Amino acid sequence: MAGSCKRRTFAALMVHLESDYNNGAHEVVLRHFLETNTERSQSYGDDRFSQQARASIREACGAPDAQVYFLAGGTQTNATIIDSVLQPYEGVLCCETAHINVHEAGAVEFTGHKVLVVRPNQQEADHAGSGTSDGKLHATDLRAWLENYFADDTAEHMVRPGMVYITFPTELGTLYTADELRSLHEVCEAYHLPLYVDGARLAYGIAASPDVTLPLLAQLADIFYIGGTKCGALCGEAVVFPKGNAPSHMLSRIKQHGALLAKSRVVGVQFDALFADGLYLSLGSDAVRLAMRLGHLFVDVLGYRPFIDSPTNQQFYIIPNEQLENLRRHIGFEVWCPVDAQHTACRFVTSWATTEAEIAELEQELVWNAAGNACL
Amino acid sequence: MAGSCKRRTFAALMVHLESDYNNGAHEVVLRHFLETNTERSQSYGDDRFSQQARASIREACGAPDAQVYFLAGGTQTNATIIDSVLQPYEGVLCCETAHINVHEAGAVEFTGHKVLVVRPNQQEADHAGSGTSDGKLHATDLRAWLENYFADDTAEHMVRPGMVYITFPTELGTLYTADELRSLHEVCEAYHLPLYVDGARLAYGIAASPDVTLPLLAQLADIFYIGGTKCGALCGEAVVFPKGNAPSHMLSRIKQHGALLAKSRVVGVQFDALFADGLYLSLGSDAVRLAMRLGHLFVDVLGYRPFIDSPTNQQFYIIPNEQLENLRRHIGFEVWCPVDAQHTACRFVTSWATTEAEIAELEQELVWNAAGNACL
Amino acid sequence: MAGSCKRRTFAALMVHLESDYNNGAHEVVLRHFLETNTERSQSYGDDRFSQQARASIREACGAPDAQVYFLAGGTQTNATIIDSVLQPYEGVLCCETAHINVHEAGAVEFTGHKVLVVRPNQQEADHAGSGTSDGKLHATDLRAWLENYFADDTAEHMVRPGMVYITFPTELGTLYTADELRSLHEVCEAYHLPLYVDGARLAYGIAASPDVTLPLLAQLADIFYIGGTKCGALCGEAVVFPKGNAPSHMLSRIKQHGALLAKSRVVGVQFDALFADGLYLSLGSDAVRLAMRLGHLFVDVLGYRPFIDSPTNQQFYIIPNEQLENLRRHIGFEVWCPVDAQHTACRFVTSWATTEAEIAELEQELVWNAAGNACL
Amino acid sequence: MAGSCKRRTFAALMVHLESDYNNGAHEVVLRHFLETNTERSQSYGDDRFSQQARASIREACGAPDAQVYFLAGGTQTNATIIDSVLQPYEGVLCCETAHINVHEAGAVEFTGHKVLVVRPNQQEADHAGSGTSDGKLHATDLRAWLENYFADDTAEHMVRPGMVYITFPTELGTLYTADELRSLHEVCEAYHLPLYVDGARLAYGIAASPDVTLPLLAQLADIFYIGGTKCGALCGEAVVFPKGNAPSHMLSRIKQHGALLAKSRVVGVQFDALFADGLYLSLGSDAVRLAMRLGHLFVDVLGYRPFIDSPTNQQFYIIPNEQLENLRRHIGFEVWCPVDAQHTACRFVTSWATTEAEIAELEQELVWNAAGNACL
């Protein structure tokens, strides 16, 4: 009978793994707001906090000539940067699952530029067998696209490629290896195309990568942004032009796009906190460790198959449909896509805000459940 | 001799009156961030804080059907709202000194719309004598512009007016009276043009106005925004469509403009704090009171002439050029424009962060100075 | 020896089949310019010629309420119409080979709208076997795309579909059957999406189709344009809104897009000529008949394989690479794409300007050549 | 009595002076279409006619390195050129009556750029007394605007000037002297701003000017266009970058703006005709001569006052209101603006199509009328 059901004792438990932007800010960030609140400051990026944060980012990236701009959010950053870097007749190259191609409400096209999708070589993709993309833009596919374009007599009637966009980590949580980045960098260099890396979740990517560091990124990318919103800040993204290669009049361009904060310290204070004492990278590590522990639970203990093999804070597992409802009582997560009539791929996202305790309780709860103790 | 100069004892004093966005946030706002930080929330505007803030704003405006959207900054808000409300072939009417016409780096035109400047009737303006605009758009001038436009056979080859933009308070700190707003509202209604009120400094305007309240604004304006950045928040503006008259698919439109915050609680939490317990209006009152006290000091005690008669937190005085340097040692302010060869109009801005103590010290210092005690 | 080579006698022969826009205008069109040249007329679309042409088009389409606008060229027409019909947050759906997706230099995205590509169901496409697209957007694929979109929880973060674009004939010369158009119309109606038909080569499409007529098009399409540039005119396209369903202020919209001709008679006179006495459809028939005769020559006599089975004035054949050079001495044509290491698909385009004599000579020449008489 | 009224014998007479675009094309232009109609040609600007026309224009301008592009109409040309030359954060400077500021339906703003109005120094303007602008942008006003802008600390928040736009002749038919152009050129050079001359009516301007020639224009302007639509062509404008200074990828840019004609010979043939044998300049002279004769009739014979002193084909006279109706029976003209309660300024435009006979008849008619013979 219901009264004897142990489930109730866990009633308070709901571990939120829907996304990495459903929290407040890392406590160090909030504390920095408090400490600096009464200080008066310059505005429009000239405040002392933004200046300090810029210096820290330059140092962390080993890029003393880097220009750093602070914007408020990811879509805003992508649209502003892509539009500012491209010539009007140019488009931006990316893979099909790229955030700018799918989930930004057409913000890039809204600035007048085509998003040019590079598809994987079909034969190879089929060979891989799974039918699932790995969410990456591969250098060989990019090169093939470019060769094809420049061989076309009618190229001038088509949108000229002006930039290459990738995300690190990708939408599917996967990571480019240092070698993959080098290959992309080479193709981009050969075709004089800037390589732009969207780092909305960069903290988790750098933390999880065996060989990609901020300094390496600063060498291989022409532009990248260090995501704050999903990585410990209330809001804010730091755009880095590592070689001092920002377009002219960048301040006016950012303002035109509605992306210039008068009270620029809002983001400056946050990145000042995130880049003092290595907080940015350490909070990424914590989240990735918990994601791996979740993976162990899901795969090794509960026997779910991974939908894609992700080493970062976004985890994707294939869940039998009849277990979805029960799972939802314990975890908040996102349905990703149907896999077959009986299974659904779901996304579970840890973040800097996920705690050891939450995952431990989840382990206890789900194992207990799997042992047949669940009651409705 | 320098040693006997008393000035040194005030060395630490520098009252910052350059702008109302060189501070952090009101302590109640920061405290609310702390209190709510560990709570998990929905995103993209669905979070509990944004919902609560919306409810409070609806109530404060006496507009139960109002739709409320939270954006991050003023230029962003103006560009997004104007572009979303206008048809592509329409422009926005405003007076020459309007913020959108001068200081937004062309963000409105960047979205494809002409800013249509309504000039005052020259004869009347000359009659007024001062040569100084009062920063307002007057209903008679607006009506004359519209009559002229619609009488023109070639109107279809010109930009069609699609909206009227004013600021409350204006760029010059002045305020429309309730009757002036009513007259504008009538002209707008007659021509089926929505009236949009930019309230970047609305807290100070409402606090200073004898007859304009939030509910009145919600009756007379078709759209207005309640400024946060300059009125106690770290960032954020609340756009109100008081009659539930927002354009369709507003969320997608906001996102397209790069103005949708994933972690929407960032602004939600702040407006939740600002609109609980009447904080928004009371902080405006405090700043206005100190501005009036500053005016008394400048005009009645020190004998400066006002450049314009402003009842709000932006004060403009005509300073003899030879006193500018000395004044700068005590106060941070902005040079507005030259008045004649010997005088300069300067702007002094109080805010929610200005303290009684600061103004008191300033009085003491400046009076002491004026008494001939200054030393260099 | 060279002296005995008969080729020289054909030296003058070069039948131009590169495109249908490398000629002047149909002589009836030019004659109409001459006849009307000294007449003074209204401008911006109010001239008597444009009015007459509009009346003729309405009659030919059996659409007495149709609104007809004359623009100058195809890309201009597509960008202007699509941008005018769509809401800012909407995109236009089309198949991958659509002209707007490939060969308009991103003119649609330049107006701020995403081109949303509907891909064929892979399984079916593979089943078809050829690997060659038929250049059409199929109703089943369209419906699947739309179902998918509207089932997505994140739809508001994606570009909303606002219109469906097809060409008649397609880029590959193929034609939708009346039933295929009806199916597309049904899907569009179910989803409240206007169906827009790009008729750059409409004269050839209608002439070749067994069941699609102008009146049927006017019933099934919400907007279509009757191409002039490729169908007998010097320049000009007639946009038809068959149900009087043009967006408001269309004249201003067209002008904004730089597409309003002051001297509107320029296009008016041409469409007046093209739609008097059925010239438009009869010149299409002539070109299609010659295209079929060319097909007979290429396939039945010379043994080339068609690359795609086109019933219209654009013909695509697979030519052995070693014969390309020789063929080029007799015909101007366009290389379409490589088929395999030894073969290339080429496009041959007849038009209203192609003559019986040209095709006859070509037959003689190529048969004579094929008989082994060619010399270099 | 009515029966004896001679007016009836003139019933057929209506001299059309409403505009210079209500005719067909100069007969030499039409003839050239006929002569070349059956020739096959390249497209997108590579046709032999466009190439020949470009060579003739280069020669007429004494600018062997000039790049010449052919577009279809004036608004299209202005929007395309201005948008292609400006950086996104730049605006275009012009005087208040400039065509781009008033009568292009906001086409420039539609491409994202602010039209920055340079107002005349009020004191001087008042001194001039008439209250009527001369339709020109004066170098001193331009310089003052620029000095002001660059002295402003907040310049980066305002739209940066990126180009100067003037028309030759102006909207009011007036002409810049060679010295005035030199002064503008100097200011532009000092501020690194390209000077762009809109020559929609250039034929009439050059014909009427005592000292401005095409070669001088090619020296002093950085970009200008030679108007065809109003000067003998059916349609078409020739944009000249005299120093080979066109922006990169101009063809793609033109196409993006919907301004690239596939069948480029349409404009090529026309400019080929207009620039062979000096036709362009001679047709301008003819129209100006007739405009002067009209001026003699209106001022010296009929006693009307000129509204503005125009030396070109656009003439402006002040007509007593009670004579408007009668005048309209003889001449088609445009009402420009009311002058006072009893008088209206009207515009009378001659063109290449106006004939000696028409003006002669008009003289006869109006003099006869003025002698009191009019009957209603």
C-alpha cells in the first residue's frame, strides 16, 4: 500500500540536470559583486573590473596582444561577432548541428548572412554506421566543400565563405582533439578564413580535454569566446581576438547590435572573479567529474547505452520509453530525440552547481529503484 | 602656503555625478541574488522570479493584461522593440535630441528603419527665445508633421510613420506633464500610431512628476520600458505592453535581436526586488531629493544659472570656464556643451547610489571654497 | 589533310544553348517599344501599358482579383517578395537545389531570413536509386519537416517556417504535375503557409506541362511570378497575387528593395506585348518543341544518356569527356557536373530565340561528325 | 460665347512637363536595340555591349582606370552603392533635401545605415533671407559638422560619417560650381570620406554647367553615377568608380541587392548608344535650351517669379493659385509646395523628349491666353 512506499522519503529529491543555465552564479562571483558594489566605475568597458578581467584572460590564454570584449549572452555574441567579421557578401561555414544553424532563431541570417552547412562525406558517414553525427565539423569535409566552391564557375553568384564556426565542446558534448583543431586551422589558413570557436561551455571542454588548453586555443583559433552564462556567471561571454585582430570600431559595432552594456562592470566583475585563482577551469573539472560519475551509474550500473560518447558535462543516454516517467521523478532532464519505437535519447547536464551530494543521492535512489522498490 | 591649505583634508572626496550607471546595484537587489542563488529555475523568461516580477509590475501599473518582457540594456531594448513593432516600410518619429537619434550608434537604422525627426515649429521656438530645446516632442509639432506627411502626394515614396518615441524623463531631464502626454496620446490615436515611452530613468521621472504615475503611463502609452540599469539594477529593462498588445512571437523576435537571456532570472530577480515594497519608486525619490538639494546649492548658494530647468536627477548648470578645473576636484560631472566663450553647460547626475553624506560634504566643501578658501 | 576537312564550311556555326538569357527580346516586344515610344505616360506602375498588361495577365490567369506587380529581374523578385511576405522571424522552405538556396548570392538571407532546406526522405531517395535529385520539393517531405518542427519543444528558438518556395519548371527542368501541386497546396493550406512559385521560366513550363495551366497555378499558388527575362523580354518579371492577397503598402516595399522602376512602362510595354495574342505561351511551345528535337538527336541518334528526364527547354545529357571539346565547336552549352571519371553532365538550353534552322544545322553537323568526319 | 472660343482648336495640346521619366527612350537607343537584337551575348555584365559602353564612358570621363557598373534605377543604385561603400557602423552625410533623405522610401536605412543630415549654418541661411534652401550641401557646413562630430567625446556612440552624398544637379535643379565641388572634395579628402555624386539627371547638369565636365567630375568625385532613366534610356544607371576604387566583390554585392541583371545587355546596349557620338551630352543640351526658353516665356513674357533660380531642365515658378487650373489645360506639371495663401511653387521639367514644336505651341497658346482669350 501507498503508505508503506519508501519513495516518499525522497520526495524532496529532484536533481536538476536539464541544463547548465538554470542556476544562479558561483558563490565567488556573487561575493565579488558584494565586495565591489559601492565602488564607482567607468562604463562601456573602461571600468577597472573589465580591465582586470581582460588582463587575467590574456594571461590565462598566453596571448598578451589579445583583445577581449564582454557581451551578455551566447546568441548575441555569435550574431555580433559573425556579422562584424564577415563581409556582407560572405557566409559562415559550420556543421549541420551547429547552434547558429539550429537554435538561435535565425539570428545570424537576421544580420544578413547565410549559414553555409558543410555536410559530412556521405560514404564515410555511412561507413561509420551509427547514423549519428558526432557533432563536429571535420577538416576533410571542410576542405572538400571549399575546393568544390572555388572550382565552381558560378561562385560569384553564390555566398562566399568568410569564416568557419565550430563549438568546443560541440552541441553533442564531444570535443575536438588538438590534432583535429590543427587540421581545421590549416584548412582555414590555406583559404584565409578566420576560425571562430563558440565556447559557450568552454570551461567543461577545457577541463575534459586531454590536450586542448586555453593557450592552444588562442593559437589555433582566430576568434573564440569564453562562455560565462553556462560556466558560473549570471550572464556574460568574453570574446577573445588572440592576435589583436578585432575588426575596427568594435565598440560601435557591438553597440549597433544592442550588445554594449553601459554598466559594463556587470560582466567585468564576473570574469574578474572567474579568472582569478583559476576558478573557471576548476569549476569545469568538478562538473565533468560528476558527469563521468553519472555515466558510470547509467551505463555500468543501470545498463543504459550511451547515445553518444561525450567526455563533457552534457551526457546523452538511451532510455527505454517505459522508464521515462519514473526517471523524471528523480531527475530533471531533456528529451533529445526518439531512437526507435521503444527508446528515447535523453540529455543530462551537470554544471558547476551540481553537487557531489546530489549525485550520491541519485545513485542511491536509482539503484534502489532498479532493485524493484519503486512505487507509484 | 600649501601646508596651511585646508583642502587636503578633503582629499578623499570626489562625489561622482557623471552618470547614473557607474555604480553597482541597490543592496536589496544584490541581497535578493544571494537569497535565491541556489534555487534552480526555468529559463528564457519562464523562471519564477521573472513571473513574480511581471506580476508586481502589472500591479504597480494597474494593468492586469500587460505583457512584460525583460531585456538587458537600453539601446538593445529600443532597437528590439522599435523593429518589432514597426512594419519594414515604417519609421519612428521623435524629437531631434532623442536618444535613438543621437546616441545609439544607429542601432535603430541598423534594423532597417529611418528615425524621422520632428522639428519644433521655428516661429514658436524662436519666440521662446532661449534657443535651447526643452528636449520634448510637442503634440502640436507632431500633428503638424503628420498632417504634412499625409497631405503629400508622394507619401508612398517616403518613409511612413509607424510609431512615436519619447523619453520620460527626456535627455535633458525634463518631464512631460500628464496633459502633454494626453495630447501626444490623442495625436497618436488619431493617426493609429503606437506611443512608445523610453523609461531608461523612469524611477526618477515618476518620482519627480506631480501627475504622471505608472498607471497613467500604462493608460497613455502603448509601450514603455521601466529602466533598471540606471535605477538600481546591475542590468535590465522591463518592457511593458500594457494592453497585452505585444507583437506575435515576441520571444523569437527578442532572440533574433540577440536580446534573450537564457538565464532569464538574471533580470527577473532584480525586478522582483525592485518592485517588491515599492523600492523602485522610493529610490527614485531619494535621488531626486538630492538633485534638488544640489540645485539649491548651485543656484541659490553658488549663484550658477541652470542651463535647463530639470526637475529630475539630471541637473544642468552653466559653469564659468575658469571654475571648471576646480569643480572637477570635488565632483565628477560631464561637460554638456559650450554656452558662450566664458561658460559651459555641465551635467550633474544623482542616482539611487548618491548619499545624503556625499551631498552634505559637497555643500560644505563648495561653500567653503566659494568663501575664498580654495588653494591649488 | 586539313585542306580536305569539311569542318571549315561550318565555321560560322555556333548554336548558343548556354542559357535562355543571352538574346535580345522577342521581335513583337521590340516592335511594341517602337510603336509606343513617343507616348507620354504615368510612372511607378500607373502607366497605361502596365495597366493593360495587368488586365491581360488577370484574364490569362482567370484571376480577376489578382494584384500584379512588375519588377526587373529574378533574384530581385525573389528577395523582395519573400522578404515582404514573411514576418521577420520566419524563414522560407525549399528544396536543396532551389535557386534561392544556391545561386542568388544569399539575397534572401541578406534581407534577414533563413532559407530552410527540406531534404528528401533518405530512404525513399535511396530507393529511387539514381542518387540524382529530381529538383522538386515533395509534399510528403514538406509535411514531415513541418510535423517535426511543430513537435519540437524548442521551436520558438528556431526559425519559424513562413512560406514555401518552389520553381516551375525546377532548376533541373522538371515539372510538378497538377497533382503534385495540389498536394503541396494542401500541406501549405493545412499549415497556413503561402505557396510561392518562382516562374522564371514559366512560359516553357506551362507549354510543356500536360495539366498545369496559368489558371490552375493561380488557384494553387498564393503568389507566383511570370518570368519575362528568360521568356522573350529584355527584362522584367510579373508578380501575381491571385487572390488580391498582396501585403499592404507593396509599392513602398518594392521601392525600399530598390526594385521600383520610375519609368514603369519599361516592363509594362513588354508584358503588354507578351500577353496580347497569347505570345507568351506560344514562344514557350516553340522552345520546348526544339528542346525535344534536340533530345531526339542526342539520345536516339547520338546515343547520349539523359542526366535527368526534363520535358522543358533545359536539357541535361551525359557527355563522354573526350567529346566535350569537339561538341563545343558546334554548340555553346554549360557544364553541369561531373558524373564519373569519364563523363560529364551538360546543360543545353533552348529559348524563344532558338530557330528551327539552328537545330536543323546542328543535326546535320553532329550526325556528320558522329559518322567520323570531324577533323581538328 | 463658348462657340467662338478658340481654345478648342488646341484641344489636342498638352505638353507634358511633369517629369523626365514619362517618355520612352531616345530613338537612337531604341534603334540600337533593333540592330543588335539577334546577336547572342554573354551575361551578368560580360556582354560586348556593356564592355563597349564601359570603354566609351571611361573615355568620356578621361578616366582609363575607371570601373563601371550598370544598374537599373536610381534608388537601387543609391542603396546598393552606399551600402557597399560604407562600413556597417557608418552613415552617409547629405543635405536635408537630398533624394536619399526624402524620396527613396528609406531604402538607405533599409540597408542599415543612417542618413546624417548636415544643416546649413542658421545665421547664414537667415541672412540669405529667402528662407528657401538652394538644395546644396555646402563645404563650410560639412566641415563644421565634421569638426563637431570628431570633437565629441561620445562619438563612438554615434553613427560615424563614412561618405558624402550630393546630387548634380540637385533636387531643385541647381548646380554646384567647379569651385564648390573642389571645396567639397577638399573637405572629403581631409576626412578620408569618399564623395559620391548622384547623377540621375547628369546629362542636363553637365550640359548646363559652365565649368563642370565629366572629366572634372571623375577627378573630384570618388564615385558618381551617370543617370540613364531620366536622360534618354528606358532604364539604367552607370556607376563610375573613376580611380578603380570599387569595393571588392562588387558583382556579388550588386546581386545581393537584387540589382544584377542577368541579361546585362539591356543596359549595356543603351549606354553604348548614349555614349557613342556624344549623344548623352547633346540630348542634355537640347533639354536645357528648351528649359531656358520656357523660363523666358514664364518670367519675361508672363511675369511669373521663379521659385528658385535653376539653370537646368527642372524649372520652378511661382504661380498664382487662380491660374493653376487653366495652366493645367495646357501643361502637365507638378505642384511643388505652397508659397503663400495666393501662390504655389510648381515644377516644370523638360527632357530629351521635349520638342521645339511643343514649346513653340505652348508659347503661342499661353501668350494668346494671357491676352485674355481664354474661355472655360
